[in-house]
Amino acid sequence: MKRMRTYPPSRKVIAVLAAALLATGVAACGNSDTGGSGGDDGTITLGFSQVGAESGWRTANTTSIKEAATEAGIDLKFDDAQQKQENQIKAIRNFIQQKVDVIAFSPVVESGWDTVLKEAKDAKIPVILTDRSVDSADKSLYKTFLGSDFVKEGRLAGEWLVQKEQSATGPVNIVELQGTTGSAPANDRKKGFAEAIAANPNLKIVASQSGDFTRAGGKQVMEQFLKANPKIDVLFAHNDDMGLGALEAITAAGKVPGKDITIITVDAVKDGMQALADGKFNFIAECSPLLGPQLMDLVKKVHAGESVPARIETQETTFTQEQAKEALPNRKY
Ligand code: AHR
């Protein structure tokens, strides 16, 4: 019988086998408890889904997040949802597929997140909510929520008006420019403002409609308000940009903003602060967009498996015309 001759494995075969073994090991690491692939060098990958670019606030928030990620050495995968929930859901699913280490997002609207958040949880990828929250009953679907108290912002705006109109003897007609329908800041600012003005029965909201947080939306809806309501005393706009758009409509209608119509907004971005200092706005409740550094800190902590507070509230203030004049020269955004 002819004997089979055996050959020792060549160097090439050994190299191929070693590479295959290494690849299996890396894939196994990628499926670890933190869920992410993580860089070989320990770099954390963060998938971030942003609402869009609807306002000055949003632009400042995006800059803060991008700069803070670079500063913290975090690999940021940034997605702009263009104000559409379906785009955000798609982006989150892509992040899950890419096995990022952490997902953070600012939800366009409050409802409808349970399914995709469950998918992230099943993939063992921690989720951080930033700026806006969701109304999910299951709080285990995300690690923490970093952002403002929007109800408080609405309440502060309303309380200032109650104070200003304390000696009013007749009706004070208010029009309200709401933010994006279904979004947390629109829902909450409306609620906080309504609660505060209930203290004076003379204060009445005569019209309330969404301007989608944009200047164009604010202008267009204010034009309609002015046509439909012969007596408007106050405008409460859920953000500076809509207030700035409304200024154009008010001026075009021959009225003097800040005098004929009292204007109250939220945010305190530079353009809004300028309008306040110029006497065209009357009061702003601040909403800070500078969330980047705190967010990156949380990303590192949740990736390391450290526990973090369930809610981290942004510290904010309010501005009158005089205070805006003082603060403007040092305003960063
Ligand atoms: O979620 C924060 C809000 O979104 C800001 O107040 C507004 O300007 C932005 O569009």
C-alpha cells in the first residue's frame, strides 16, 4: 500500500489561520456587555442623532456636541434627522447595526420610541437622551436624560407676564407660537406658561399655533394671527427664532414690537438677546444648548458601566432688556 506523505503547514497557512483566529476574537469582544465594537485603542464610538438645524439654538447645540466629542477623544457618528422622527429611527437602527458603543439622541417628538429603544437595549447599547425626553413608561430603555426643565421655562415666562400685567383692568390678549407639534419643549412650555398665567384671569390666550421652531414658521403664523385678531397685546413664542420671524410680520403690519406688542420668548441665543437689548423683545427665559461637555462625560461613564443620575437638569436663568445689554458682549452663541 502506498503511504500518504504529510507536509508540515507552510508559513502562509499558519498566518491565514492566525488571522482568522484573531478576527473571531475581535468579533467576540464586539459583542461584549457594553455592546459596542469599541476601537482597539479604546476609542469610544458615539452614534448621535440630532433633531435638525431648525434654529440658532440647534446650531449652537450641534457645535457644542461636535467640539466636545473632539475634545474628549470620542469618535462621533453624527446624523441630522431634518426634524423627522422616521429619520431618527432609521439612524438609531444604523447605529445598532454598526455596533457603536453608546447612542445619544435628542428626540424630535416625545412619543413612539419604545420599539427602537428596546432594539438598542437588546443589542446592549446604552442610550442617553439629551435636550428632549421621551414619554416611554419603561425608564430602563435609557440610562439618563440630560437637558432643561421646559415646564419651568414656560412658567418663568408666564410669571414675568403676570407680574408685568398685575394692574391690568381689562383683558390682555395673548397669542402663542408653539414649537414643533408633539415635541417635549412645545408640550411643556405651553403647560408651564398656561399654569402661570392662570393667576390672573385677565390674561387670555386668544390664538395658539405651531411655527415649528423656525423663523419662517414664526413669521407666517404671526401674519395669520395679526389678520385674525384685531387686538393682540402679547406674543409668547416658544423660541427666539419664531419670535424673530414674528418681528418681521409685526413691523410689516405697522406695529412696534416690544411696545405695541409685548414679546416673550425662550432660548437666549445671540440674535434673540440682541432683539431684547434693542427693546424689540421684552423677556427671555434661557434654554442652554451647551450640552456637549456634560454629554461626553456621561458617554464615558455609561460606557464604563458606571451608574449615572437618571435626570440631569441644565442650569438656566432669565433675561430682561437691561440684563441682555449686560450679557450680550460675552454671549458665546
Ligand atoms: O429642544 C430645544 C428647542 O429646540 C429650542 O428651544 C428650540 O430653539 C429648538 O429648536
